[in-house]
Amino acid sequence: MHNDPLIIAGKPFSSRLMLGTGKYPDFTVMREAIEASGAEIVTVSIRRVELKSAGHDGLLDALDWNRYQLLPNTAGCRTAAEAVRVAKLARATTGTNWVKLEVIPDARYLLPDPIGTLRAAEELVGEGFTVLPYVQPDAVLARQLEAVGCATVMPLASPIGSGRGLQNAALIATVLDGAGVPIVVDAGLGVPSEAAAALELGADAVLVNTAVAEARDPVAMARAFALGVQAGRAAFLAGRMAKRETSSPSSPEMGVVRLPDPEVPT
């Protein structure tokens, strides 16, 4: 798998697992989980860092950013204008022009606004940002985001933090069909087998936070997700067998000893 890098905005990564930094019990567990995951792209809510929210104060100092690609996100932004402003704040604060774009006006289900996301993406790309937008699995929107210059498209598997798994597989498949940028399945994954299924489907990577941070053993779960992603990618590259309507024996029938059919009493 070493000759199969994930390439985003021209930058290669050996891991196809991205990890979030929220909800961990403390920074020590977070650091150990990220290390165990092998992730090279780590996302941080800049808005919560700036507000010194619980669990976020000091976050930027808790990791060695020479080892990871920092991916600030615009979590908590309800409009395109808010997201653009927070993205610019993130660049000024961190020096990176990478941003995970989130425009989420829906407080109940945390579903992203497609129109606001597209508007913000277009403005941020024009401002020189490397934009990774979080969206619902909509193939038409995905092509539009590609057209304005986004580096990836990140469709949700199921609602953020729900742990419901890959509920939108059929729609994600339409996003994958003909995609010209990496597709990263984001949000809702609960266990490594679901991450593997996303990679088997053809997704280029997954982003996970709650499933690791709220596990009984976050470090062990991070390691398990790393293995799941590796297995899923390997399976995708290997090419699954064709599905059949009927069974197909694994062994040839040649040489099988057959007895006469028993007589059926009349």
C-alpha cells in the first residue's frame, strides 16, 4: 500500500484515515489515539479554539504540527459569510490555507447547507484556500464544488456524531461515479467495518472523530480504524467478485461419486 498515496491538492499522504480532535477525555488520550491511527491529516475547530471552549483551549499547542497536516474547520458556522470569516481567521492564526468547510444552519441534525457551502467554497478558492467541503451526498453539488476548485468533496455517511454508519452508500456511489477529486466520507461512522465498507465502495478516505473519541478505549479504536481503512482500500484495489443470482460451487463436479437417485414410492 506504500505505492498507493492519497493525493490532495498535490500533496501525498500514506494514510487514508483523517481524525478529528473533539470529545476526547484529555489531550494525552487524543495524542495517543492520533498516533495509533497513523492519520496524517488532523482537523481542529478554530472557532472553539479561539473561544477557549472546554477541551479546545490549548489544542493547537497539544500536537506537533510538523508531523501532521493541520485542517482547520469552520464548525459552528451557520452561513457562508460566517464560514469565510472563520476560515480567514484560521489562516491568520495557523498559517495554513487548508480548511474543512462546514456551513451548518441546522442545529438539530447538523445537516450542511448546500447553497451556502457552494457560495463559501467559491469565495475561499478565489482567496487561495485549499477547500475540503463537508456536504450531503449529492452528485450534482459535488460536481459544482469540483468546478469551483475544491480539493476534495466530503459527503456524510450519516448525521454527525450519530454512529449510524454508512446509511447513504447508494448516494455516495453516485458522488464517486466520475469524481475528479478525492472523495472523503465524513461523519456518522461508528466502527471500523463501516470505514472499510466506505473504502471498498471506492471512497478515497474517511474522516472520523466521535467513533474514536467516545470509544471505551479510544487508542485501541483508532488503531482498529487504521486497519479497517487499510483493508477496505486493499479490497477495492483487488476488485470484488461479481454478484450472482444463484450459488456457484467452489469445487468442480468432476470426479464426484454419485449414487442412483432413490426410488420414490408411488
